[in-house]
Amino acid sequence: MTTPQPTKGDPLLVPSDQVGQCALCHAKCHRYGPGGNPLCLSCLARVEARRTKTSTH
């Protein structure tokens, strides 16, 4: 059994001072510093999907 590799934006890949809570679900994510985002990758994907779905109508 292999260990899954962390993905880009994974809080395990950034320094601890750049990790914070997602603004929506409060999961740990790369929130601060270069490349930081207030949303975790899951919430960001949901928001983007909703945005593209809304903009086509």
C-alpha cells in the first residue's frame, strides 16, 4: 500500500506560518503568503463550478 502524495496547495507542503483555516469549511489550507487562498482546494473547486454554471445562464 502506498502513501498518497500531497497535492499543490496541501498544507503539508507550505511553512506552518502560511497555514490557516478555509473561510468556508474551516479545514487547514495554504491561506497566507505567496500562492495562498482563503479557500481550501475543495471549496475553491465548488465555488468555481458554481461560478461557471451561473455565468452560462
